Amino acid sequence: MRSIRTFRTLFLALLVSIVPASSFAGVFLSITIAPPILPVYAQPVCPGDGYLWTPGYWAYGEAGYFWVPGTWVMAPRPGFLWTPGYWGWGGGFYAWHGGYWGPHVGFYGGVNYGYGYGGVGFYGGRWEGGHFAYNTAVLHVNTTVVHNTYIDNTVIHNTTVINRTSFNGPGGLNARPNGQEMAAMRESHVQPTSEQMSHEHFASTNRSNFASVNGGRPANAAVSRPMTSASMVNHTTAYNNNASRPAYSANNANRPAYNNNANAYKAPANNNQPKNVEAPHQSGGSQPRSEPKGGGEHERR
């Protein structure tokens, strides 16, 4: 019996060591319910030069899935791009593969997050020297304030069906990483910034963000800046989920680097699911990667 307890302790310690801090919520829960579909929301205007868009996502806490609003954040260093996290099915559980910063965009499950993240790569902008240039055909940028912009309409094509599936696996997406994404996954990465971690934490403290409360339709699906203690005091402007605009249209530089291959976790077996979680399950087979309004052919980088 003592040897079993010792093995369990060592296993849990190993699990904690490979999970990024921003994904600690729900590490010791067995997640057998699929995350809800992605909500439709309007992208807030870019707050200033140097901010990059990070799409919203469903995280998991003790009370089930909760929405982390999409937001604009500063890249940890010039030249770095954000690879969003994604949920994937494996071994009988839904496991979260955390997002990361790096010189290239890696695999994010084929999930169509919109605003430049159509399932493969990123086509919302590019680094030009030490400045980020925004593709205003995709991103919501005030060109009277931010002047590093360009328009590339070749990445856009309209579709009548928007695929808002939020996970990779049976009943969801059936995407696999291509050669460029595999190479990007092997690069040295930087974990989410402290602002991003704080942003997720604050989202977890708001009951209205939980799918069990909002039915998979969070009221505030995007904010202009990360929700931190300072921004909450200053009442950061939140953008309502029912906004009319269609949904798809250098800090922490010294944080330690890590490799994304260790960034996936699977919750240990525990069939005692929280009873108040009623996240809607998605149905249907694998679907093609459709592009949102404001999306299109992918610009690989």
C-alpha cells in the first residue's frame, strides 16, 4: 500500500512539472466532456502599436469549463508570434495543449479561432524588423493611431458556414500538424506572459464565464487588454458577445523558455465529474477547416 501511495505522489509531481502555470486549473480532474463551441464575438480595437491578438479559449476549473476572453497583449520580445492552445482527445480524455510564444506559429489543433488564426498559421500580420505590421483586412486596428499596417485581401474569402468547433478529436476536428508546424513545435518557446496568466486567473473568478452558467455563450468574450489586478481597478472595457460586428473577420522577456512537447497534459482518471457542469457536447464527424469572414488562404510563417 505504501508503494502505491509513493508511486501516486511521484506521478502527480511529474504531472505538475510538465504543465504550464497558466493551465493548472483542472489538472487533477478527469475531463470527459467536450468543450463548448467557440462563441461569436467582436474583436476590440487594437490598443496601440506592438500589441498582438491572442484569441479567447475555453479553460477548465473545478466548476467546469470557463471562457478566457480574447485580448491584445504585448509579445515577450520582437519577432515572436503566439500559437494558441487547443483541446485534443486522447486516451479517453480531453487534454489541453497550452499556447506559447515563438518565432513561428505551430500546430493549434486546426481550430478556427478567427482574426488571423484560421486553423493553420497566422495571417493577421508580420514582423518587419523590430515592429509588428498589422493586416487590417483581418485585424481591427485604428490606422490613425497605429501606422504599421498593410492590407492583404488575398487571405480572405467568405464562407456561408463557420466552423466553431473548439477541439481536435472524434466528433470535432481531424487536423494533423504539417511539416512547418512540426518544425515550429520543436523550436525553443516562451511560456505565456505573467499578464496572460493573470488574465486567465481573473477569468476563472468570474462565475459568468463558466459554461454551466452562460450555456456556452459568455457575455464578455473579448477585452482590449489582459485582465489583471490593475486593469480590473481601472475597469477594462469589455466587449459584449452580442456585438453586431461578425466574430470572424516587450514584457516578460526573461521568462524561462520551454518546449511545447511537454506542454500537453492529460488529467488522471477520476470519474467524479462536477455535477453542475453542463457544457454542451459537440456532435458530428470531422469537418473541413472553414475560413471565417475575415479569414482565407493561410499565410504560413
